[in-house]
Amino acid sequence: MFPAPVRHDPRRLFPGLRATPTIAKLQIGIALDPRSQPAWTRELIDFLGQISQFEISVLPRQSTDSPAALREPWFARRLIEPSRRMCDPFAPGLVTALRTIDQRELDLVLSVAPGLPPYTARYGVLFLHFGDRNIHPPYFGEVLAGDPISRVEVRWHEEKSTPASVIRAAEIPTLRSFPYTRNAEECIPAAVQMVTEVALDIAEQGPAWLTGARTMAVAPQPLARRPPTNFESIGFAWRERFPPKKQNPVPGKMEWFCALRREPSTFYTRTGRFERTGIEDIPKPHGGQMADPFLIADRGVDWLFFEDIPPGQEKGRISCLQIPESGQKFPEPEVVIECETHLSYPCVFRHKTDYFMIPESCASQDVRLYRATSFPYQWQLESVLLEEIPLTDTTPFFLDDHWYFFTTTMPPVQQTVLLTATKLGGPLRLHPQGMVTGSWRNARSAGHLFSRAGRLFRPAQDCVERYGFGISINEVMRLTPSEYCERPAGYIGPDWRPGLLGTHTLNANERLEVIDARRYAESMDDAS
């Protein structure tokens, strides 16, 4: 149904939406030991080589790591070697020959060997920090400890004497199943993507990039890596062999459904607390599934737009129904937009006197803007905002005569980016901030942005445990044509009713609040 994931995809860099580069050709020197570098280094060099704004060169550097010092004890070696034979991005490998360069010409140094290289450049040194654990090989410590998240950071030194700063970071769900080294494999695409984005930012912004980079948070001093002990490895093997007992899940098919609340004083958008009371199910259409609820009012009538999945199908379409007064029967929904490919997340909104909708059309690899010709049932395609790139859950927001579009790339690199436009129909440009977040905790949008007590919030999906597990609430601290900043501000988990497996969209207007959730179909009575 959806496009096959591409491990390293230049389209995720939004090349046609970026500003004109300040530096015509960014001279990047990669500090490495050409005789023995981790296998993932080849992926980085190949991807950077696809970018026309870069000139890539090698800076020979002898690795200081002692292989003997990092050799695993016998039990740890027995645990990890079978995984390494199947997948090992940190295995030593040869690097394709590159030209050498006079270091005086360098704009940027990228170090892929441990420690700071003996080189300088106009825009400093970038290097990657793999994981929060100091276990070798990288990301095996997260598997041993059962960490839900594995983190990768792009760090930067302006000079050797200055501390490192965190320029970008990504958080990816830890893969805790065999082969255990596959967890590292999943983190490499995000690392390669972020390094390339930072280099593009430098090429575009030039000296202005340095000004912003100097304000970034100082990174903690990394600990020296060590091999896992036999004790750690045996403990992990025991937990894998004898996992703790879990509650037996109710067997059956999983389904999405929607629910609403009618008392405004209890809305999350007003109180910042999600109450478990006063929630009523919305009857599912024709025994199918419904998700991604959006509300809009027109002349005193509340309309619900949602993703409608007919029984026995996986392809979604957009349907609509009028929400009746309390105690009255719900009418049958009507399909308003249906295509050959999957549609979901009907982000409907009003601008001036017209109604618009941006449904998710990731399966078609585009972002579409629809306008209602006869609200609420008739819609026509107004424009295609973006083409030839799979994006999810695009959510617009209008502020101070500017449109802001939050949209998310597909795995293996799931990150939310910010696009801007002066007109609703575009053209769209990449915001100078670029990436909003690279964390699976709060990437994909989970409904409209909303205000409470003069503060702006962005709901986002938490997909760490599983897709659509919960809703992270992020407070937007700054949103201008040149700045964006947000911080965590709340969370809604799938605990507002027994038996829920996930909840991933929240919206409200003046009179109603709607939310969706996932459950086992047989675990609850059908609400229809």
C-alpha cells in the first residue's frame, strides 16, 4: 500500500525547497583511517557524494582504538557473534579511495573516528555520538539494558579548545530481538541524514550558521567505551530465556475507533488534563474502522471528518458525519474523498470564507490541498503542494500572515520538518529551522495545534512502544519565519479506558472534543 522504505533517500532533504546556498561548493574533509573504517562509513560517503553542493575529500587519520582493549569476554562474545555474522554496521571495512586536500581549503571536517582529529576548518568539526550507553559495539548496551530508545547525536566543535555542542539528535525505538546488532543498523540512516542536513545548512547560511551553533546546548563528556561484562550478558540472556509474565492479551483482530466528549470544562485543550469520564463512542461505519477524527463547525452544526476503513480492507478513505445532540442517534457517514490509494488524517480547516482539507496521501507520494465546493460533502483538488516524496500527517497552522506546515518523513528516517509559505497554496519553502524533531516520541502530528491561556501546543504521536501508542503534547516556545522551538508539556497514554492498545489523534472545537484509540475488536462490545 505504501512506498517501500528507502534507506538513504535524497528526497528527504527537500532539495527543491531550500534557500540558495551562500557557499557554492562546501569543502568537506572526512577524517578517517582508510585502511579500517566501520562499514557504515561507506553509506555516509556515498550519500554525501550525491549532493551537488559538496566536494568530498579524505583526511587520513590513524585510529587510536585498541582492538584488544575492546574484545568481549567469552559469554558476551558467544551472545553477539551470531548477530554480527548477520548484520554489523560497525565491522571494519575498506573505504573507497577519495582525493586528498590541503586542509587550508576546508570548510568543514567530519570525523568518523573516535576523538578529535588534528585538523581545523572554517566551520569546525562534526562527529557522531552513537548511543547513551558506553558499551562496545555501539547500541548493544541499549539492547542489554532494555532501553526503549536508542539515540544518535551530531556533535560539533568549533575549535579544539571549545566543548562539543549537540547540533542535531534522533531517537529511534530500540530493536531488542535477534539479531541484536540490527539495532545499530536501524540508527545509521538517521545519522547519515542528520550529518547531511547540517552540512546543507552550513552551505546555505554560511557565517550565520556559526552564530546559531554557538548557542546550542553543550554535550556531556562521552565515557570511554568498554565491552559488556559476562555478568551483563548472562543477565540479558536469562531475561530473554525467561521473560516476565505479561497479562494475556485478548485474542482477536485489532481495530481503531473514535470517541467524543461534550463537556467543554473537561477538554484537554482547556485543562491540560485528560479526564477519563464523559467519553462516548462514535458508532463505527458499517462495521469497519474509523480513526484520525477532525472537527469543524459550520452554522451551528458540528461535523466530524475521519479516516474510514471498510470491513476487510486496509485502504482508507475520508468520510464525514454530522454529530447529533446528546441522546440522539448518529446518522450514517458519507464518503467525501476516495482515491485509488490510501487516504487518512483528514486535516480540515477554515481559511477566510472557504473550507480546506489536507488528507494524508503518503501512498501517492504527494501532499494535496482540497477545497470544499459544497461543504461538507463535495470537495475538489485545489493544488498539489508537494510531489514525489512520501510524507505523513501534514498539519498547517496560520500565524501572522504566514503558513506553517508540519509534516513527517517515512521510516527508516522518521523526522518532522517545518515548511513555510506566504500563501496557502504555496509555493512551500523549508523553514530555516528545518527539522522540528527526529524522535519517535513526538514526530508525527496528532491533530491541530491548539492554544490554551495564551500558550501554543503541538500534539504529536508517540510511536516508540508501537505505532500510535500515545500522544505527546509539545509547547511551542517560538514560531517565526526564522525560528522554531518546542518543549515537552504533557502526555496522553492509552489508559483512559481499559483494554486500549493505542491512542493517536486529538482535536477539539468550542463544543466537542474527539479522540481515537485502538483495541481488540472482541475485547469490548461494539458501539454501533
